[in-house]
Amino acid sequence: MDKMTPPERFQAVLMGEKPDRVPVIPFILGFCTKIVGMPLGDLYADGNKSFEAQFMSMRLYGYEQTPMYGYASCGPWEFGGKIGFPYGEGHSAPYVIEHPVNEIGDIDKLEVPDSDKPVGGFVEAQKLCDRCVEMGMPGIFQGGSVFTAAAVVADTTKFLKWMKTEPKSAHALLDKVSQMFINQIEYFVNRYGADKCVVFDGGPVEANTVISPQKFEEFAFPYMMKVHKKIREFDIPVTLMHPCADQNLNIPYYIKMRESLNWKGIYAWIFGPETPLKTQIEKFGTHDIIGGNVDPPSIQTKSYQEVVQLCKENIEQGIDNPRGFILCPGCEFPPLAEPIKPMAFIDAARQFGVYK
Amino acid sequence: MVSKEEILEGLAKAVIDGDEVKSEELAKKSLEVGIDPYESLMKGCNKGMAKVSDLYEIKEMFVPEILLSADAMYAAIDILKPHLKVDASAKKPAKVIIGVAQGDIHDIGKNLVKMMLEVAGFIMIDVGKDVPVDTFVKKTIEEDADIVAISALMTTSMMYMEPVIKKLKENTAKAKVVIGGAPINNDFANKIGADGYGKDAVEAVKVSKKLVGA
């Protein structure tokens, strides 16, 4: 039986102590709309509804994840473009309707929102974070990735080509996007205090199925550094990192960022299932919390018993990570998974994740 | 005087380098010196793209570079195409309907597969992104297509692949279904009755060729 409450358990991991068992952060976003019977689009279109759905799901299952706000297409809305919310069949996340940047000349015209108010999705993030902070939970909001955001602020195909044909312009765009994130982080820090903030940074466009590690070094790394330097200056204690999909070739740069910033906070890493836990523990385990990375499509397509088995294997590989381990999927929990599937995570943590 | 071999090799290199200006220039040059446009297409453009495909497979080329190579290739094809002679006796190329599953707007992967299948000689009919099940089925029947290629990047949209397969079977369409995308694997492809799975664009071409006996 559990000997700690979810907040006690997660706090123990953050403090570098051993909890009673492995905590479960199931990266549940769209899935929880089923719990309250609301349309999936509301999770992103309305920060208050998003809080309600995530909070109810958290209470129902008893996992350690607290409500958060963010999505991969962050950026266009904040710079005056248009996004659509996932109300249609098969949709699962906001998508871009109008990119603010379609031609090189548009980059100069982009105005970076300042830090005196939230913009775009950060308005909804603030509604959710207000509720969380009022109840003693951290405000978890998005602070990247800069590269993925730039790749959707601009027409994605054009942006990818500009890295080769118009590198100065690509850098100019990345610089503006990074400043937008810094300004929005500053707004949240001023509103709640840094100790109540958790920044979530991650995106799929920098995956090595899309760009080379050389391009990551040239175009993603400097702006990730710029944002994280500010996170360190703000003294935000915890940053959730989700290098989405296959980013194995980018790992040296994540290590370099940590080392060159002399990082004093905690990173919690949730890599895609393509990155073995053994590698993550070797590279980050001494300093950072490692999140398990159960394959998300398998959560949707396999049986309860099979998902428990996948979680068991994940726990066995990660439980002894020196700085702590949390059981997670390698990306968002599939919104269409059966309601029993988060229980598979909890059950596995209770059966196989107990610390002696 | 530039030789025929130099022009064809230059064309292939321009495609590999993603140099659109050079590929246009060499395509024009090839016509001026009387090289058969089909030969320029096969030994210049396609040879270059085949190399691009090899480099992508071994992670020495990535999406930005491939997009530029595709631009260079299409620039040359636009110049060569009007001069190609139609061979009525030639075997009819296989026809592919390609699109992104319902609910999904991520089309970069689909565009890469489309381009590589085109280079491999398939006739491509692109139905776009966020494509309803019925559109895939209707278009496949209308075009009497040989292959339907469906991509999905989300766990929500991947669930719209199986209904396409079922409805094609109900309509006794001859087309084989090839699927791919980040959340897809071989087990899922087998489970929903797909005829093939490509983990990336290169494999999608290999699987498609096998399915049509090319």
C-alpha cells in the first residue's frame, strides 16, 4: 500500500529523497477531457476548463502530475497568427491556421510581445496556473522549445529551407521567438514568484528524423541556451525537459547546456521512447530526475496487462537512478486510450516500483 | 565543350546539392546539346535523388537538405517534361493515392514519401492532409489506384487508417494500403490489415515497389 500522498511522493523526489514508490507523471493532457465529458478542444481553448479536467483526472487516478498548459504549435498565436483548436474528428492538439511568417520579409515585421502581460496561449496558461498556485501546486507553463515554435511561426517547410538558404533570417526569427518565451516566463515569475513556477520545454521539430545534430547545434542550441540562462537567473527550481521523438544525436548539446550554465536547478527529462533509459541515466542521472518513456502508441493499442509489463520494464531500468525516477510515457498519453490505461501505470508503480 | 556525361553528372550533383539554379541551367543545357530528356531525367535527376535517398537512410542528409534537393529536381523536371516523348508501348506506371489521415495536418513526411515515390516512377495523386476516410476510398476507386499511402503523426489520427482499409475491402478495390508515420509500427500495420509499413520514406518506396512487383 502507498505510504505517502501524491504531493509527498513528488516532493520527496524533488528533494532528492527516496519516496515510498516511483511517482507516476502520465503526461495526460487530451485524455482527461474524457474524464469530465468535455470536448478535447476545450483543454487548450479555455485555461479554466483545462484546469478542471486535469485536476479531476489527477484526483480520480491519484497520479502525481499536476495540471499544466502547453502544446507543440505554441508560437503562431503569440505573434498574431491564427491557430485552430482540436474539436474535429481525429484532432488531438492545436494546429496552425495562419503562420505569422510566410516570407522572409515578415520576420522583420514581427513584434515580440513584452513581459507586462500574457499573450495567445499564455493567457489560458495563466488562468490554469492561477488555479494551481491558489491550491498550492506549481504553475506549469511552456518555455520552449524555441526551435519548434520558430518552425511553426513560419511556414515549416520554408523555415527548414531557410536554415540553408537564408541562415541570417532563420537566426533572426529564432532570436525573436526566444525573446518571446523569455518575456512570458518573466511575466509568470513576476506573478507567482519563481519558486511556484515550473517551465516545460520541448518540441518535435528538432528531432533527428528532421534535422541533423549539426543543424541543432547551429540553430536550436544557442536559443535554448538563451532561454535557459534566463531560467537560471530567475532561479526557477524545476524545468521539465521533453526532447520529443528521436533526439539521440542531440544529447551532447543538452549535456553541454547543463554544464556550461552550471545548472543549479533540477531538470526532469522525458525523452521519447527512442532514447534508452540507460543512456539517459548515464548522461543526466547524477544530477537530474529521469522520466520513464513508455511507448505512447503501445499504451493505446496494447492490452492493460501488456501496458503493465511495459511499465514494469521501464521501472526496472530506471528505479535506481541516483537523482530519482518518475514513470511517464515518452510523449503525451494517447487521448483515445481506454480509461483503464492510467491505472496500468499506477498499478505497475505499486507492484514493481516500491523502494525498500 | 561540355560532354554529355559531364552534364548528366552535373545535373545529379545539382540535385544532391539542392542547387536549383544549377539544375535549371543544366536541364536547359542538356536540351541544347540534344541529350534525350528521358536520359537527363533518369541519369541526372533520378540518379541524384537516389543518392539523396541513400544519404537520408544513413543519416547523412536530413529534411531541410532533402527539401532543397526536391526543389532542384522539380526545377529540372519542369524544363525537361515538355520535351519527353510518350512511349505508348511502355508499361503503365503504378498509381498511388497519398494523403495524411483524418485529424492530422502534419504533411512534411507525406510530402517526402510522395517525392521519393514519384522519383521511383509511380504516378502520385496527393489528396492532402486531414483527409476523411471516404475521400481516400472515393479517390482510390475513381482513379483505380494500385496503392493507397496514408501517413499519421498522432495517436488520434492513426485510428482513421483501419476504416480506410475496411471500406476499400468492402468496395473490392484492388489497391494495396501502405501506412507510416511516427506512432506507426509493423505490429499496428499487421493488426489493422495494412499491406505494408514504411518506417521512413526510403522504406515506403521499397515496400511499394514490392507490392506492385516493380
